Amino acid sequence: MAGLGYKQFTAGEVLQASELQGYAVDQSVMVFDSEVARSSALPSPTEGMMSYLKDTDSVQAFSGSSWQAVGGATVGFEQTFLLMGA
């Protein structure tokens, strides 16, 4: 059920089981040990998915055709999010 778009969640709102893949999973940063583990778990990623790879300490986003480093640089997880102001 991927491809529901994006949703702004509000406190106390009930997330239906049918919405889990289309909203919550596609709008989260998933953590994997390596690219191999990610490819095994996500054989068909969708554009906009985010992942954190433990082995390389990097955050990547799926562009629709390939995984790209967030921010266009190969910096670690902590540095990426500090630069983004989070």
C-alpha cells in the first residue's frame, strides 16, 4: 500500500493498519547494518525513503532510481543532522 503520499500526524491521532506502510514506513529513517541488509529488506524502495547505514555511518535517500547521500556529501550521521539544524 505504498504511495499514499505524506501526512502530517497530530497528537492522539489513531494510525490505521492500512496506513502503516503508506505513511509511517515511507516517512521514517530506517536503520540497517549495511547496504546488503537494506537491499534484502527493501527489494523495491520508493522515492523519498530514508535509511541510515550503521557500517558506513551514513544517511541516504532513495531518488527513485538509486540511493543518494543526504546533503550530497559523505559525512556521518551526526554531522549530517547538525548541518541540517535538527
